[in-house]
Amino acid sequence: MGKKQADKISHARNTQIAIVVILLLIWEILPRYGVVHPIILAPFTSVIMEGYLHYFNILRHLGTTLIEIVVAILIAWVIGLTIGLLVGTNKTLRELLVPLFSSLYAVPIVIIYPVLSVWLGLGLQAKYIFGGLYGCFPVLLNTIAGVQSIDTQYITVAKSMGASKFQTIIQIIFPLSLPGIISGIRLGAALAVIGVIVGEMLASSEGIGFLIEANRTIFNSAGVYLAILISIGIVAAIDRILFIIEKKTVYWR
Amino acid sequence: MKRELANGGDERKYHKSLVFVCIGRKSVKSKNVNCPEYVMHFLREFLLLGPETDFQVDNKTTCLKFKAILVSYLNLLLSIFSGALMKNNENNPRIVVSVKNLSHVFSSRTGEIKALENISIEVQKGEFITLVGPSGCGKSTALLIIGGLLEYQEGEVCLYDMPVRKPNPELVGFVFQETSLFPWKNAIDNVEFPLRIRGSSKEQRKCKAKELLDMMGLGDFPDKYPYELSGGMQQRVAIARGLIQNPQVMLLDEPFASLDEQTRTRLGFELLRIWSQMKKTMIFVTHSLTEAVLLSQRVIVLSARPGRIIDDIAIDIEYPRTYETMISERFAMLRDRIRQLIAETEVSV
């Protein structure tokens, strides 16, 4: 890396850090000096304080949420990928189902939650199925798009070697559509997390979403902001991990 | 009926060993067993494929496919009880590929396109022939049909007297035009892939793939990825991949089209070396008349769409062919003749 490039990168880094620091300062100063009412925007330090005081409780809720998130993501990926590969490789299914899936994807999933909670109750199950369902659509649609984008020459090559349909899908179509699939997976994970947290907000007695809602009702803004920060942290962390994985798997592009 | 076989053994012995092999099919299918040479010879004799077919034999162990064993066993029973000889290819001059009155029509958005009209080709064992013709004349289509990758409607296409309906990877190897290598696999994984999907064991695959890469001059680059290799090297890997199942027939669809002139000629000579070493039947499709005349024994000239056979020109220059061949008079004369034929067909259309 040349010196100029290194300089540019560290310059950009410094700018990013500077922006964050400034925002944090604003966050702290605005409510403290009465510009914004502390209930609307709890000062940053009080948010940290809240975390420090109740950390054990918060960790417990975080644990629940994380478990639900992991299960939801796995459901979203597995279902989305399987159906995506099956539909993507089959012309009739594709023409039939893709318009349907696209429309369903556009529906705000929170509408479905009342129905789901009647079917599944209010326990953990409802949350991760909800998250899984929400997250499976982008995986599905992106997998199908990924499969569509393959150069058919590779399929011809596979046929010339005598590969069966199943072998072709797993060994050739899947690796080739990986770029599309991975972007679907990243989106699906993010949506699954949102689905889980929203589910917790709507009807739950545990988890980060519940914390948001519970603190809201008692006007404990610090608590609300803390829970929101934690949620953002979860999404960011997951996305970052997936980004690194993506870089590693699609090296051949 | 007693049959005398080359090494002088007698039939009952073979019968027993085949029974053994059939009963022990599980061990044959999943592991390598030591198989006596006479059984191999016996199988070759009775299978329709002809005596020189290789069963992926290597020196130490032999791996047999159950289907082959079963077929030969049944053939043996048939021949014993009926006393009739199985179809023996030694009488006819061993026509490997036989195309008779093939026509093919594509249906597209704009209507029907007639790609090939009534073409008939016969290729003998071990021949190197080339199909040439103007763009769009259907030569690639013909190649795909011969390889079983395209379903034809009219006519007859036979490989070793068996009609072609779908790809037969053990008999036919393909080398495609542009990079057809799997970009996420390195060179050796690409080459061994056809064996992998047929279920060969790992050591066998790797061993054979390494051998072929060495033969193509890429022994030092087994773990390079396609994007790390030059165009010429990529096509060498593609050729190695086409050869790995040891097919009797190789179909090459403009394999060197995307390469520069020098590499193209060099790879052409490599191909000739492989052809003379392994004695395969080669059907080559190209745009380049130089290449066609340089490499093949016969050049079949197709007309512009719909492709018809205009002429079948024998290249009577002797092998091995070299750079000197390219500057000889005979070479130039043949090439110009072909060029003329093609020009005439383009004009008339």
C-alpha cells in the first residue's frame, strides 16, 4: 500500500471517528442543557449509567434475544435457500411463484404478527418463527436471482460430464449463484433480527424488544435508548461478520 | 462352445471369476479389487465398445463398474447358450461416429430457424476431422448433437452403432470454446471434477488429474485458479478435463478461438501430440482454415445457414506436422481451396 493510499485511509478513519465523537457530544449536551427534554432524548451518559446499573438484567434479556435471533436466522437461511434453489432451477415453479413471493415480501410483516401470535402463542417460538419468516424472503428472492444470473455454458459443461440434476444444483449452480445468495443471506439475517425484536416489542415478556417497550411505558428513556443501541449493535455485528465471510467465499470473482 | 482367448485360458475359468465378481459386487463397486487381466480382456471382448476401451485401469488396482460386469455376464450367458457370437466390430472398418441425414430446426422468438439440412458424416476410429464453415452454419450445433447435448429431430446419429440421445461422458469428451472452467475451483479440482461426480475415489481422482496436468505441461500449477492462468493455460486445463474420463471420442468446439495466433498454433501442435499418443477420435470445429488444414486429416466444409455439406476434403499432408508444413505449397493450396468453397456458399446465399 503506498503512502498516499495509507494516508487517505487513515484520514478517512479519523474523519469517521471525529463524526462519531461529535454526535456523542451532541447527544450528551442537548438534553443536559435543556435544549431537548431529557425524556425525548436521554443524555448519553445516563444511557451508559442505566446499562451499568442493570447490566445483569439486561444480559439476561440479551441472552434470550440472541438465542431467538440465531434460530430465526437459521430458519430464514435454510428455508430461503432450499426453496430458492428448487424454484430457481425450475422454470414452471419460477414463473408461478416468484410474483407471489415478491408481493408477499412487500407486505409489512408486522401485520401478520397478530395472526402468528394466535397460532403460536406468545413464547419464544413465535418470535423466531416470525423472524425466520421475515428473513426468509430476501434469501429466497436473492437466491432465485442468483441462480438466474448463471452463464448457461456451465450447465452445458456439467451435462457433458454426465452430472445428474441434483449434482448440478449442489455442485455447480450453488457455487455459481453464491454472490446473489450471499447478499440475500446478509439481508435475510438483518431482517430476521428485526423480525425477532419487533416480535418482542409487540408481545413478549423477555428480550431486548421487550425492554424497549417496557421502558417506553414507564418513560425510562435511558432504558429505551440503551435497548435500541444494543439492537443496533447486534445488527451491526452480524452484518460485519457476514461481510467478512462474503469476502472470503467470493474470492474468485 | 469353447472360445479361445488370447492368453490361452479356457472359458470355464472366466465364468467362475465373473460369478465371483458379480456376487462380490459390493466390494467391486466401493473398493478397488485386484482383477485378473483375463477378465478385463474378456469384458472388452464382449462389451459393445470394442477391444481398446480402457476401463480406467491403472497399474496397481482395477476398479470395475457393476453395470459393465452385469452386461458382460449376461452376454456371456447368451453366447454360451445360443452359441452365437456377439456383435464383433472387427469386420466393419470401425465407424465410430455415423451421422445420416441429420436436420435440425431451432424455434426462436422470430420463428423457426433451420440450422442443419440433411448432413451426413462418417468418422472412423482414430480420425481427426474438422468441421468448417461460415458463421452460423451450424457446425457447433452439429457437434452438440453428436455429443448428445442437443436433441435432434430428423435423421440418425450413432456413436459406435448406438443411437445418441443423451451425453455419454465415458465415450465422449468435450472441450468448449470460451472459459468453461469452474472459476471457484483450481486447476486440479477442475480436471478431476468429472471423475468426482461419477464417484471415483479421491486418490484415484487426484492421481489421474495430476497425470493429465503433467501431460499438458501444467504440472507446476495444479492449485492455480482459472483467473490466475493465461488463456492458453486455461484451455490446456479444459483439454485435460475433457480427457480425464478417457473417452474414445473428443469433440472440440473452437477451443482456441479466444487465443492469440502463437498460442493457438502451439496448442494445436499439442493437440496433435495428444492425438497421436492416445489414439483418440477427434472432431474439431473451427473458424480458422489454417487450423483446420494444419491439424486434421479431413476437412468437412459446411455451407451457410441452413448448413449443408459442400465438400469433404482429404488433407494428404503427412504427420507429424510442423511449422514447416504451414509454409508449404500444398498447405496453401488446400487452404485456399477451402476458402474458395466457403466464399462461394456465402455469396450464393
